[in-house]
Amino acid sequence: MSSGNAEVFGDKNPNLPFHPAVRAGDYLFVSGQVAKDSDGNMIGGTIEEETRATLLAIERILSLAGCKLDQVVKATVYLADARDFGRYNGVFKSFFPAGRLSRTTVEARAVITTRIEIDCIAYAPLEKSHV
């Protein structure tokens, strides 16, 4: 689906004024994701479980646009409790073992009940057509 110069990905929640991901040129911007399974059901649990589920949700959205986690160049992470940093960081590191991205982590309370929310930007150059 296209909106102006941007292409959108993922199922838009009819009650929210944004899409899960938007491609603008060579970049894919993934909206803040929380711990949800592939059916969109919230997953609760430890910070490790919620981090894993959140990163898997991001991975699913990236795949809709033909991208992979190793194309993520920037992530912003919102933790409900800064004391969870070390435990979340261990899971995050397992998804990004090379650490080839920039990241910001802040303590912030989400508008829904969740321990973590993550948004990211992936660099995914568009293939140029040969004319």
C-alpha cells in the first residue's frame, strides 16, 4: 500500500493514526513495538520474555518489507524500569550479536501496560530498475 512517497507495512490498528512500518526511500521506520505474539496478543512476563517477544514482533514487521534484523541501524528502547537494563540488554545482544547499530535506551512509562517498547530504523536500499 502506498501513501504519497511512502509505502506502509503491517496491519494498521483502526483506532490508531499510524502504521507498524513505513518505507521512505532506502529506510524503513518501524513504529514502537511491544511484546505481542504473531496474532497480536500481548505477552506478559519477565523483562527477558517481553524483550524477546518485542524483538520477534519487530522481526515480523521487518520481514513484511523484505528486511532483516541485521539491516537495523538505529533502535530506541523504552524501559518501564531502568533496573531492568542489564537483563533486557542480554536479550537484545542475542538478537544483535555484532552490535552494528546505534541505540538509545531511556526509562519511560508506556501508555499501555508493558515493560518495554522498541522502535527502529532499518537501512534497506531500494533496487534501482535498469532502463
